[in-house]
Amino acid sequence: MGVFKKGKSWYIDYYAQGRRKRERIGPNKTQAQVVFQKRKVEIAEGKFLDVQRHQKVKFEEMVKLYIKMYSKPNKRSSWRDEISLGHLKSFFGAKCLHEVAPLDVEKYKVERLERVAPATVNRELACLKHVFNKAIEWGKAKENPARKVKLLREENRRVRYLEKEETKALLETCSPHLKPIVITALNTGMRKGEILTLKWSQVDLVHGIIYIHDTKSGKPREVYINEWLLETLLELPRHPKSPSVFCDEKGRPYGSIRKSFETAKRKAGIENLRFHDLRHNFASHLAMAGVGTQILQDILGHSDYRMTQRYTHLSAGHTRAAMELFCKVMDTIWTPRVKKEKLPEEAKRQEPHKSRVLSHHAEVAQSVEHWTENPGVDGSIPSLGTLPT
């Protein structure tokens, strides 16, 4: 044990846990002596052995520990963690925790961005960051390489809603077990997890209310049942031994409806639609019917009003269209008569056309007023037609 020189470099030589260790320090003897004394203190305090052991923790081992000890016991979205960690493990699995550097995380970010959306990459990076935070807390790592990695910019304003024909086509192609689930989503805006875990004890058919206790925001909310959904729930067969509203023949709640939903979409010829878009569909038609942002936030159960603001442009757009129709109709009232006197021949030629336009505007205005008062079950937008030529 000690400090020695070999060639132009100084080395230190010591034993730790019965094993001989040698480290190359450099050309400076004093520095080698300082490091040697530091190692002796670490061995005496037991710190050095802990550092060496922690450096050998594989990333894949930490992933298993994280899922077992934290994710499953504490998170409702543990299934999402398992998906994210599956991709992370395929990239970092062979490395030890101390071998994962910030540059490696940046490489993962770039590689995943070629396959998935920025929002998905950010969820996976957030999961990676939390895994390392827990590793530090549990004494498995010293640093978090994902701490300073910048997240990608997200464009979370995607709003996909169904037209009346698409809604009809989707419902016609749904399998018997899927159709009532889709109807529930279309008429309540409930999340898929809230629907699939719904129990009859939460459904009050007498007062027409569904009580949701376990929500994403943590705040319970009430969802009102309209006539279409009420009829669907009344016709839905109940399993005598199962509390679940939507379950199979053995009373087991459906764990996944992805395949059946994809099949229904394919048969209906509908593209670019996720099940979560049925929630967007519900919210979009409420916004287009004139429901305010605050009320819409309460109905959807958003904890942050900014999540609800994605639908405000739909409301504004329909308000603007109605105002433009109003202005076109009123323009015939406040247009100065002097214009007709200046161009008598031209005015005469335009009179039949204006008469037809006014008649069309009157019909459109009446349709808009009727639709606003009676938006219908699916809230689809009526066709306003085209102006006569």
C-alpha cells in the first residue's frame, strides 16, 4: 500500500474489502499523496465501498425496483410508466446508473423524436428524471443526468371532433360491447379510464347523475345523463355478480378496448381519431353551442383552465359566423338610399339577385337560431348552404 511512480505517472496502491486497488493519478506526486489519504479515510468510514457498489447498479435493475417499490403502489398511471420505461430500458438498459450522461439523454431524445410526438418524448424524459431522483433518494446514484436536459416544445392544441356522418358511421360499426362505451364517451366527455372502471354504485338513474370519485385532478365531479345515454344504460345487461357497468360475460371489467375501437374505425373509414378524441368531441360541440369556458371546465373536470382554453376558438369562430350573417342581413336596412339614385340602371339589375340573397339569409338566420336553441344530441354543425348566384 502506498504511492509509487511508474514511468512518468504516479499511482496509488491500496486494499478495499480484501481486494487490491490501483489508480493512476498523474505526474504530480503531491496530488497522488492527497488522493491516497482521501481513499484511506473513505475506506475507514465505509463511504468508498458504498460508492463502488452503487456504481454497479444497472439501469434495468433500477427500472424493476422503481416499478415495484414506487410506481405500482403509488400511481394510478403505473401502466404508463411501464410503457415509458420499456422504451428507456431498451436504450439505457445495458448501462450502469453512473454511466448515463446528459449527452446520452439528449441522444435518446433525438432518436425517439423520429418515431413519436414531442409530448410522448417529454413524458418519457419526465419518467427518466423521476427514476434517477428515486435512485438518489434510495442511495443508488449520486447525480441525475436528466436534470438539466431541456424538454421539447409541445403543440397541445390538437382538437379532433366528429361530424354527424362520422358519428353515425362509428356507432354502426362498433361491436356490441364497444357501442355503449362509445355512447357514454360521446355524451359525457368522460375519460376512458373513468368509463372502463365505472361501477353501478356510481350511477344514479333516478336523478340522472354519474358520480366520479377517482379523477385525474383528484377532485370528484358529477356528470349528468342525457336521454340517449339513459336509454343506453337502461338497456345494458347487468352481470348479477359484478359491480362493473361495462364487463364481459364473466363479470370482469374490460382492461382494453384498443383493438375493437381500431376495428370500428377501420370499418367506418375514419382516420386520425383516438378514443380520447371522443372527449374532445363532447367538449368541442359544447363550446360551439355557446357553453362558457368556466362551465366547460367544471363539466370536463379540468384542474387548469388553460386545458379548457383549447376549445375557445371554436366558440369564437361560430360567434363570428353568426355575426357576419347578421351584418349581411342588416346591411340592406342601413344602406343609404342615395346609392340607388346614383346608379339607377345598375340597381335595377341587382334587385332580383338581392331579393334572392335576402331570402337565403333569412333562412340561414332562422336555422342558426333553431340550432342554437336545439343543438341536438351530438351537437353537429348544420350546413348553412351557399349563397344563390
